[in-house]
Amino acid sequence: MDRGGIFAGDDPFAIARQWLAEAEATEPNDPNAIALATVDAEGLPNVRMVLLKEIEDGAFVFYTNYGSKKAQEIEASGTAAFVMHWKSLRRQIRVRGVTEREEGPKADEYYASRSLKSRLGAWASQQSQPLSSREYLMAEVAKLAVTKGINPPRPSFWGGFRLHPVEIELWADGDFRLHDRFRWTRKTLLDSWGIQRLNP
């Protein structure tokens, strides 16, 4: 199977990191944005944009409020999926897999790297819950600035999720809509990857 050029290599995480690095030089805004999909208790899908914060050797990591709708749905199913699309590169990555929380030192380190206003905002926002007004939210942030100080700790209700894929698809635009698609699949996280070229 010919997988030269941008598809070269057998490690999909390494290829994804390379593509993201290229996108960081070409995308005007948020090259690490992903459309994250979850499913509710009735099987109805939900999708929203979040920021991918790390591509590890075996997982993709993002952060959120654990009380949010997405976090609740992830916890209930233990699964999630996302697509990452770059218009400037005309490429995308699709990922499906199983999830686990990231709420240890790595979550603390990422939380501490955020701006103070973002850290206070994480404390103030009851994500996905009804909000009476923006003024109320900003007043909560102001109160927390007084009580939490300039180095607030990471809230216990805020942290990361690590998505361990069982399927990764890499897609690149082709002439006449004859796109290049390669799919890495495995039945369990302990299995080795199988790789297939797909019809566009």
C-alpha cells in the first residue's frame, strides 16, 4: 500500500502531530479546534467545538468542566469521537474511541498555564446550566478573584479527558473529489493497528 508523502509512517499519532504542526503555521484561528461528538442516554448525538490540548503517543487530550453536558455524556458511555478539519491544508482527521479522565498532575499543570481570567472563569461557570445574565456571571468572577487570589487551584469539577482511539482516519483533498483516505483500526487498545486505504 502506497502511503508516501503526508501519509508516510505507521504511527497515526505521529502523523497527526505533524499535520497539527503544519496547521499551526497556516490556520488563522484555533488550529487545534475539534468537533467533539458524544451521545445522550436516548442515543441522540451531540457535537460541539472544543480545543485539543495534546496528542500523546496513544491518546488525544482535551479539558472541560465535568458537570458539562459533554462530560456527563462521556462519563455515561465511556466513548467519544471527533473530527479535526483544516481548510488551509484541505485535510481532516477523524477519531473514535474510549475515554478516561485526566485529573492528576497533568491537569493541574495545564490549568496553571491558563490566564488568570480563564482559571477564575472555570470556577465561576456552571457549564451547560441556565444563566440569568452575563452580568451575574461576571460578578461571580469578580467575587472569586477576591476569594481565590492570583493563583487559584484547579477546581475538582474541572479537568481533562483522554480519548484512546480504536479508529483513526486521515483524509486529504484530491483532484476531482478523488480524495485520499487511510483508516487505522484496532479492536482493543492492546491490539496492533490495521491500515486500509478507503474509497473517497
